[in-house]
Amino acid sequence: MRIAIANFTHESNTFVAAPTPLDAFHIYRGQDVIDHYTPTFHEVAGYIAGAEEYDFTLVPLFSANATPGGALTNEAYETLVGELLTSIRAAMPLDGLLLALHGAMVAEGFPQADGETVRRVRELVGAGFPLVVTHDYHGNVPPGLVADATGLIIYKTCPHIDQRERGVEAAELVARTARRDVQPVSAIVKPPVIFNIAFHNTNSGPMKPLMDAAIALEKQPGILSVSIAAGYQYADVPWMGPSIVVIADGDIALAQREAERLGEMMWASREQLIPRIPKAAEAVAMAMASSQWPVSLFELGDNVGGGSAGDATIVLEELLRQKADGWVVTLYDPESVAHCVAAGIGGRVDLRTGGKLDKQHGPTLSVSGRVRTLHDGTFEETERRHGGARYGDQGLAAVVEVNRTGPGKGGLLILNSLRIPPMSIHQITCMGIQPQQQKILVAKGAVAPRAAYEPVSSRIIEVDTAGATSISRPAEEFAQARKDLYEWRR
Ligand SMILES: [Zn+2]
């Protein structure tokens, strides 16, 4: 039995002006797909493990993914989806396909691009062909995608640490479908709420009982899989918001009934979905007043994993204004890194840093200090962390000691040359910084960095800041999203 595997993923933030071009994508083909993903915790690693467990021959086709950012250009989308379709056609005859799609890809002309991709794949492979899709928990799933796929399986954790298991589960579903052991039928329900990212943690808050109910439902006879996508509010697309997907074995009425039951449960939690989160001034004061360190501040408006700039200065400006010490802030600023390299280790630099990519993420600041470390920016993560990656690369990077001679002991500013989200603590430790010796760690993210930062932090404080991933964007800034979402009409 020959099952093809492919990966085409991007989380697209429609509030980021710069589009994501073709050359932003890392591409692997054929055997390289297997070699790249095997040592990771990504769902493609689960597909690979599943081939052995469920006894099928892997046909690795193609993998393309890029750091979250603006919508794909038409060239990027058409080229990559074109290669995906060509590679499927070339690999035929096949008994099934496992396809990893993010669920929040937007392309020029296709606000629900993953839905368009599945539509084109289905058109190519024909009705009845086993086509199992996996999604990130932050997908904005359109009902059409669920209709076109044989089954959709979504991560159950945020931070996403179960990707590999979901890949194995998808492999099982495609194999059992191809062998005609099961006949998957799916229902999707989309409760009219935004489900703010502030509540996406699956270990606490309003999502935990919902996910527990989904997991319990999977044990019921006749149910093959139950998924909840929390949605992705940084995309103005028709189906922005959460989704509940239930796959039953041949019994569509059962799938529909149970999806609606979970949908009612989510709807009943709507009053709990209104965030109350401090702004930067209050959050920094709270961190400074802590009796146990380090405290981690999560800068929500510059959630790099959600597509933002990575160079927001809003929290840094407040740390400087309140003369905090023992802080660590990371900014994406290749230009400043070049200045640090020119100055050399121990050299003094006067920098204009941050706030350079756009006007949403705070002002460019004047910062002076001494270059403490220069590093090639690569690191390895062997623990299970959000995204499942093993090897990280923040590009050529520098640490600048700021205000060491001024009041307090100042802080450490990490400047890097590749815009990457803070999913691994080794982004900091590789620079020679020990988190336990610091007081305030700033991570540019919402929930995803928890897997990396909870083990080293006494406490995590979320900070409501402006930016491309602001959690309090008003309804008026959305044109395509449904207008009946509870948070907007309460
Ligand atoms: Zn995600």
C-alpha cells in the first residue's frame, strides 16, 4: 500500500502589510522530507512513524513552510500548490495521501487558501480517494475543507506538543480507510465566537474542559476522531474563529449530533472569553514587584509565531522608563547586529533599534551599551516544544549590555538577524544567558512560548500591547469575517 505525504504550511496574518514571497519558504523534496522531519516532533514525523506502525509504503512528495507573516503572494501560492499537485500526479497510483496544512494560510485571492488547496487536490485524486489532512490548532477551518477531505485531524494542545501523535493518528486513519476498515464521515460546527488567543492554553481556562470533552468523546463507539481548532483572529477571512470537527465511522447523524453538543458547550463559555490583561506599564511594574524571579512577560501584540514583526519596543521602552534591571529582550534587527559585529566583543555601540518593520510595534529606540556576545544564532532543542522543531536558527546575533553603568544593573538586549518565534529557551541560552540569573524575560508570543518559558519562570504575565497580533483589534478592522461573533455584539 502506497501512501504519499506532503506538507504545505503557513500561518498568514492579514494585518501584516508585507506579503510572504516564494523565497521565504523552506522546501524539501522526496527523501529529504523524511530526513528533515524524522528527528522532530512535527506531525510529518508522525506520518513517518505511522508508516511502520500501520504497514504502508511512504511516498514522500514535498514540504514547504515559512515563518508566519503576511498573506502569500499569488506567485508563492500558485507555484507551491502547483508543485504539490504535480508531485501527487507523478507519484500515482497511490492508495492515500497525508497532507499537513496549517489551516490559517491566506493567499492573494484565496482568503481560505487551505480550503482551496484541498479542493484542488480532491479534484485531482477523485472522490473516494483517502485524503487525510492535519491542521494546526490555530486554523480557521472552512466547512468546504471538511467536506472535501476524508478526515481532518487537528492538534489538541497549545503550546503544540502533540503534533507527532496527531500525525500518527492521521496515518492510522488513512491506512484504515484505504483498507476499508472504516468509513469516515465528518461534521463541523463553528460557534459564533472569536475565542481570543488569550484563552488558547489547553491546560487551563475555558479551553481545558472543552478539550477534555473532545478527548472523552473519542472513546465513544463509532467515533473516529474529535478535534477543536481555537481559530486564528489575526486573519480577516470569512471563516475566522473556532471549529469543532467530529469524524464518525459511517454515521453522519452521530458526528453532527456530537459536534453540535460540543458547539453548545463552547457557546456556553462565551462570558469567559473576554480578556482582562494588563498594559505594558502595569505589567512591568508587576514583574519588578515580584518576590521570585525570573518573571516572563509575554508581549501579545508582537507574537512572532502569529506573524508579527519581532521588533516591537513597547515592553522594552517601559523597562527602560521604569529603570528595571535584570531584563532580557530579543529584537529582530539585522542592521543593529551588523553594528555590533563591527564594534566587536567588548566594543561600545550606540544603536537605533526596533520598530523598523512597520509603524504598529512601537518607536525605534536609541540604546547604548557594550557588546557582550556575538553568535551564529543556531541552537538545538531536544525537548518537546511548540512547533516540534529540533534545530533553531536566529541568524547572526549579538547581546548588548544596556545601562550597566546607569541606575540598576540594566539589561541584556539580544539582537538577531532572522525573525523567529521564541519557542525554545535555547534561543537565549545559546547566547550565554542563564535564565535563572535574570529577573525579567520578555518573550514575543501569546501561549506557544509557555512550553519553553514555564519551566524556567516563577510566573508568566501576559501584556496587552499594540501590534499585528494585538488581542484587542476592533470589529471595524474586519471586513470579511462573520459579523455575528459574540465578542463583537455583546
Ligand atoms: Zn498554532
